[in-house]
Amino acid sequence: MKSKASLPLSYRLGVTSRLLAAVVGGYVLASLASVCLSFWLPLSRADAVVSGMLSSFVFYLLAVIWCFACRSAARAWFGVLVPCAILATLAGLAYWMGRP
Amino acid sequence: MKEGFRQAMAWLHTWAGLIFGWLLFAIFLTGTLSYFKGEITHWMQPEVPAHAVDDARSVAVAQRYLEQHAPTAARWFIGLPDSRDPGLSVMWQDKIDPGRRGNFIEKMLDPVSGEQLQARETMGGEFFYRFHFQLQMPHPWGRWLSTIAAMVMFVALITGIITHKKIFKDFFTFRPRKGQRSWLDGHNAVGVLVLPFHLMITYSSLVIFMTMVMPASIIASYDGDTRAFFNELFPATDNAPALGQPGKLLPLAPLVEQARAQWDGGHVGRLAVNNPGDVNASVNVSRAGSDRVVHDFGSTVSFNGNTGQLLRVSAEQSLPMAIGGSFYGLHMGHFAGPLLRWLYFICGLAGTAMIGTGLVIWLGKRQLKHAKTGVMPFELRLVEVLNLASMSGLLIAIAVFFWANRLLPATFAERSDWEVQSFFIAWGLTLLHAMLRRCRRAWIEQLGLGAVLFMAVPLLNALTTSEHLGVSLAKGDWAMAGFDLTCLGSGLFLAWAAWKMQHRSAVQPRAERARPLTLKGEVH
């Protein structure tokens, strides 16, 4: 890192945006992943919920790493929101199938 | 791209580590102390005598006390003594109020005579344990903050591994007395050496509070009824409500024996008696966590308190619960014997050292750039002050907490609160000191003060109690003696660190002077 004064505003905004994508987007992604697992895992309800929660933090980690590894802040958001949408669809599907 | 990825991860490692480093340092150090929670409490309450453990006698004593002092309580808890913590604790709750936490009355009893112990009031090791995850904040904010810190630690660990490409080759590289290089080598060595511990302790800390921080799947699967989820997980604790008709509670000791038979002779950790004075009284006997590695939250045998009828035995836990339980059990280390407990302690110290060296490296790298001008930007000075207060300041605060335990009069009213307050006052003063003094002087002074305070702990103990090293070693009271000796050892280490710091300040200018000279030589 160079000294902060020399960094342009766009760079700082980019970092802030990535940070938001990582913290907020990552949490949503992890939550949706745990919900999805709890609906789709062929286990008893309580066990599926526990398994979903247990593994959710790995999804969070992967989301955070992605947000800072990719080339731009826009890609960071894209890379978090697309899996979120897929997981939400899968979870919604299971929920809708579960109660007709 | 590959190099870019590693650089991005190094950036993330640096900044995640810096922002949460101070908090993580305190969490790791107090957590490490918590592995000796019982021993610390024993030292801080020298009045509690160590007896041979006898569960049946302890249960009978506790029941007699509770029947006399809390016959109308809604719930009793009896915590049985073990070899590490000799106190018998009884707690009761007059009304069960799910909205409020901790409306318990707790008393410590002598497990033989049944008298209430006239021990000095203190939180003992419990203070460090509570601070470790509650951070002295109101519920639930401390738990949230510490779990967020755990997530940041997880990110910092994994990005650290990614950054550190030559993980095994570098492990055998240690370049002592090379300033910044040595710190980095040390950071890498303690990081890699106990990497499995770091990964286990970090991930398990997320798992411990997962139902609090990641509740989406509970809400989705149980339509927001979290109570239903817990009842399904732990059916044994779903007890019948009071009927309002008086009943006669059976002696508890035989129930304890029956429960032990269910576990092939496993140990009992604690008993909960619901509605003790009612016909619907129920007794939940829970297994001690020290019995095995995989913690089983629901390992409970439930009896009817009036008839002694066996109501429920919790089933073997399922695989996901066992995985969660192993994380919990490994984090807490209840199962660890003396040797393994020391290994836990050392691993915890290594983790603390890894965080500390990381903070030092961050500052050292940036200070080098400003060494020539002699002017320090504000943010570097801020990091410097926080480094000081969070590391050497915390050590002083811990020592002051022990000193307060011995110096505050045993009969002083709110002494337990004052012990805690002296901890935070001391910590605050070290922050003030760090702000007022120049960096290196402040390090030497704080490390020196910490060294004196810790080294004098055995002496203080000898002067204020009759449990000095000569007595405790002769009696074989290893918890008491071990505490004194560990404090002495820590004091010696801090003295060495302070001496090193002083020594280094004499060497550094010469090295700084030598470099410009050679540079000039090249130019001319």
C-alpha cells in the first residue's frame, strides 16, 4: 500500500464498495446457502438446519475472498449477487414444494 | 493474475489483521487464560479448601442447603466440584423469565460441611472466560462483536496461508537479530507451527454462536419458531410445567447414580431441578463435559422428582450434531488432562503471539519510511499507542486484577466488582501512559512494570495468605503452586522483553547511521 494521501477517490470508493459487498453481500450469501442446505439436505429437519449453519461460514469466507480478489468492485457485487439469486431460487423452490 | 491474487490476499490479510488485531489479541489472551479458569479461581479464592471429590455427598449437601434456603424456587442448579475446581455451587431462580437473563442467586458451599463458604467474593477465572466472548458489553452485543472478530480472524488466517506461498520452506527459516525480518519469520513460524489449532479454534468459535449469528435456516425451516428448533434438538430439557400442588422431592443422590449407569459410569457435571416443591418436579442430570472430546449439549437423563421414574434419556446425537459438538468440545478443551491442557495454553499463547507480531510488523514496515524525516503521521502514532495499550497494557491489567484480589480486604462489600474495575482502570491508565510517553520508553516502562507485577505475585501470595509456594508444593496443590510459578515465569519473560527493548534502542542508531554512509560511498 502506498501512502493514503496519494490514492485517488475512485480507488477509495472502490474499496468501500468491495467491503460492503464482502460484509453485507457475503452474509446474505452465507445465510441463503444455509437455508438452501437446510431445505435440500436429505436429513431430519433439525440436522439439516445444523449442517446448514455449520457450513455457512465457509461460504462467507469464499464470498469475502472473491470480493477482494476480483478485478473491480462491480465484479465483486456481480460475483456475490448471482450466487445469491441462484440460492434464493433453489430455496424458494424447496419452500414452495414443501407446502402446496 | 496469480501474482495479483496473492497480492490482493496480502492486502486483505494486512488490513483485516490490523483493524481487528487489538481486539483479537485481547480475546486470544483472555481465552488462553480461560483454559486454566478453575485453577485461577482456586488461586483467587484460597479459602476454598480442596477435598476429595465425592458426588453423592456433594449432591446431598447441596439438596439440604437448597431445601432450607430456596424451597419455593422455580428451578435449582447444582454444579458439582471436580478435581480442578473444588467449589460446590448451588444456584436458584425464583421465577423463570425468558426475557431476562441471569436472575440467579448463586452460593458456594463447602462440599463436606454444607456450610456456605466464607470465601472472598471474586469472579476469579470466570472473569477472563466471560470477557473472552462477552467483552464486558451488555448482552448480546459482546457475543456479536467477538463472533465478528472470529470471522475476521478466519479471513485473516486463510488469506495469510494464501499469501505465504513457501509455507514449509519458510518454516525452517528464522533469521534472528534482523529486525523486521525476524518479526516476520517469527510471525510465520508461530502461525504455521500451530496452524491446526488456529483453524480449529477460529472455526469453532463461529460454530459456538452459530444459532445466534446465522439464524436464517432456523427461521426458514421452523417458520420463525426458534423454540421449536431447540426443543427438537434437546428434547430432554422440554420439561413439564408446575401444577401448583405441593410435592415431596426424592433424595437426588440415587438419581445421580442411575444417570451414571446410563452413561457406563460417566461423570455428572450438573443437575437442574425444575419446580422442586411441586408434584411435577423434574430432575435433569447432565453429563460432565470433561468426559469426552465430542461435547453433547443434550446428554441429559431426566427423572420425575417425586416418583423417581425415568422420564427421558437423550438419544445418541446425530452426525451433524456430533460435528458441532466436536467443534465445541475442542474449543473448550474440558476433556483435556494436565498435559494436554498445557498444550492448549501454549497453543493459545502462540496464537496471541502471532497476532502481536503481526501488529508489530504492520507498524515497523511503515515506520521505516518515516525514520529519516523523524515526523510520524498521526495514523502511525495511533497504531503505536493502540499496540502498546492492547499488548503490554493488557498484561499489566491482568496482573493488577490478581493484585487487587489479594489487596482488597476480603470482607469489603462489592470487592468482586472492584477487582474488575481495577482491571479496567489499570488498562485505561496504560493507554494514557502510552499516549504521553515516547514509543520505545513506553514499551520498556510498561513491560518492566508488568514484569515486576507478575514476578511479585508469588511474594504477594505468601504475604497475604498461608498458601505460599512452600506450602502448596509440599501439599501437592498444583493449581495453587502452578499459578504462582506461571506468574513468576511470565514476569521473567516480560523482564527479558523489556531488557531486549532497552538493548535494541542502543543498537538501532548505529545501524541507521551505517546505512547512509555506505549509500554516500556509492554515490561519490
